[in-house]
Amino acid sequence: MDRLRRSKQSSEDSPVSASSSFLADMNLTNHLSALLDREHNDMVVRELNLLDATISPDNILSKVLTPESFTSTASSFARLQQSQQLLNSVGYRTIGFGQCGLVFERPGRGYVVKVAKSSYEDSLWADFKAHYSISQAFLKDQSPGQAMECRVPQLFSYIPKECDVWWNENKPFFTTTHDSVSFPAMALISQRIRPLPKVAREALIAKYCPESSRTLTAANPTNRDCLARVYLGRRRITTAPSANFTLRNFNLHLDQMIELGLPVQKMAGAIGEALALVHWAAHVDGYDIEFVLGSEGYTTYTRDLSCVFNLSAEQVAALPPHTDIESMMSRTARLWMLDFNLCNMWDDNAAFSNPNALISQLVISFFENDPYYPLPLMECDLDQELWAIFTAQYLWKAAKVLNGKDPRLATLPLNFVDGCVERERDNIKNGLGHGHRDFKQ
């Protein structure tokens, strides 16, 4: 423990003010975060057979970022769990931020805490309600032996700032102070999406980071928190390395995914299904939600094997004795949906009373979002294929959800798709360009 406390302070999350004991806690927290990251990376390198130093960044990324890549995540975390004293000593570290607030984790645990800025407390409550509704929709949609290709982080709790029990226990572990938030505050607790492993991050740096920045980028601890945004609706304007390169919320464009041989057709279908559930099962407009590639969460045993183990009973019966089920359960990368604080919700009465207004809001949400979705009316064959797959899976899932419900709802999903096409046709006619989005790199 003393050796850990003497670790050098990370440059990450520099506090506005901090006591010497806080600095020691920060050192310990960052050390454990780095240790977990190294353990996870070593496991990925072994199990995906990436030990050859000559393997190219393209091949590494193709293996690691493909959602079908199998890997186990249990062993290293299980060993660290045995050191309960170490886990109980670490504090929270910042791993992300947004309009609504800051996101924290305690290394060695499988959850994050999103803490609201004082002026965005209602947005965090909206995040909770939309997240809960979407989680319930995804859970009800699962069939035994078949999990959704796109995942939603589990929702664990909502903590008001008046909850003295939780804040008295946890406030001492927030070892930095921030201008934008103060503690106690409104807080939302959900499953942590683990970042992509170091081997993938190094490959992204080698392939896309300016050569002059690679050493500093690799050494920056904030770049451990790497999730890749799946931009199926945007290609890069230029392939020149970005001067503002960062791995935190890395923008993975369609042309990059094509270069790496990633299964973009399957991703388009998965996102189409997910959006249909968001719209017609959860009654959420999906405004500003994100789709990212991240690692599987820490292995826990609160899961239902039948919901996440994608084999039939007959296939399981045919497995060789003592097959390593644990390694088959977890994967290097998965497609995740997150961030619901700007979403709006409605009930069936709104759809009945003013369906045109509802469809208009869904179309607005589609186009005001970052370019995760394929776009209609594109010229390239692949773009057209992705739009066709996306809409086919969207309409199929929507029909499944609405089957047996009021028939007045049955035509609304197709109205949404037609509305997107019409909006895009107007954009092109008015010279606004495809999607009329902010094409920042």
C-alpha cells in the first residue's frame, strides 16, 4: 500500500485545490486505473494472438474492434477483487464530461457516476427516465439465447443531493474539485462501458495521430478512457491527421471502418433495431444519443446466462465437455448506446392525437444527432446499402414491437422513414448538403 501511495501523480484531472491526503488518494486511484488497464490489455493481446510485434495497426484494429472478437474479462479483475483493502482505498476519477455534468469512475468497480452541474439537474433526471424506459424496452425484447447486438448500460440508481447516506459515504472519495460541479449533487449511477484496450489505442495512434504528437498522446492518461463513436453517416473531409487528435470519444468515420474491414452492414442493422426499440417500445425520441464501440464490462454473476449466451440449447448440448463458457461470454468490443439527457418522451395518446407532430420530432432528432445513422439518397453503393439495411431492420423491429397494439400506430414507423427521406431531399434541393449536419472533424 505504501508503495502504491508513492506513485507519481498523474497529470489527469488536475484539481483546482487538493490537500496532501487528496493527492495521495489521487495517486492511488490513478495507479489502480493504470493497473487494471494493463491487465485488460495483456489479456486481449494473449487471447486475440496479437503478440507478434510486426502485426500492423490495421490488423490489430480489425480484430479488436469487430464485435464478434471473443475474449475473457474475468481473471485479472477477480485477482484484484481479492485485495479488498486496495479497492476500498481508491477514489473517483473523471472519465468524461458533457453539457449535463461530469462522469466519474472508481477503478475496480463496474459502474460510473454522472454528476449534474447545478443548472442541469432536470436534464439528469430526464436522462434517468429515458435510460430506464430504454433499458426496460431492451430487456423485454430479449429472447432466451439471443441478446441485442447493441447494448444499453445497466441502470443502477439515482442519487439526489439530499441523500445523506450515499454522499456521506462517497463524498470523501471525490478527490478533486471542479468549477462546474459541487458535491453533494444530483447523481446517476450506471454500468461502466470499459474503454478499448491499450493495444487498440496504440494502433489508433499509430494510424491516425500526427507523428509529432504520438508520444504525448500515448502518455496522456485521459486517453485511457477511449470509446469509438460509430459514424456510419459520415466520411472524413480529409484524411490528414487531426492536430486535435484525442482518443477520448474518438470519431470513427465510415471510410475508416471500411479501411479496417469492420462489419458496417451488421452495425447498421443493429443501430436500426435499437432505434426502433427506442422509438416504439420506450417512447423516446433518441435526441443526441450516441453509439460507440467499447469493451465488455467487468464480469459479474448477476447476469442471466440465457439472455447473453448466444447459443441454442441444442448447440450447448453439442459442446465438448468442460468448454470454457466464460471466455465465450465476453468480447473485446461491443456496440453500445448511451447519453439520454436531451431525449424527450411521449405516450400513445400523443401519437394518436397528433401523429404528424410526433413524426416531425423523430425526424428532427434523427438529423440533429451526430452522424451515427446512415443517410438516405447518398450516391455511393455502400451508403445506399447501409441505409437499406438500417431501415429494413428498423421497420422489422418496429413491426414486432407494435404487433397486437392499436392499429393506428402501425404506419408510423414507415412514416418516420419516409419523413427522413423527404427531409434529406429538401436539404439537397436547398443546397444544404447531405444531412445538414455540422461536419466538424
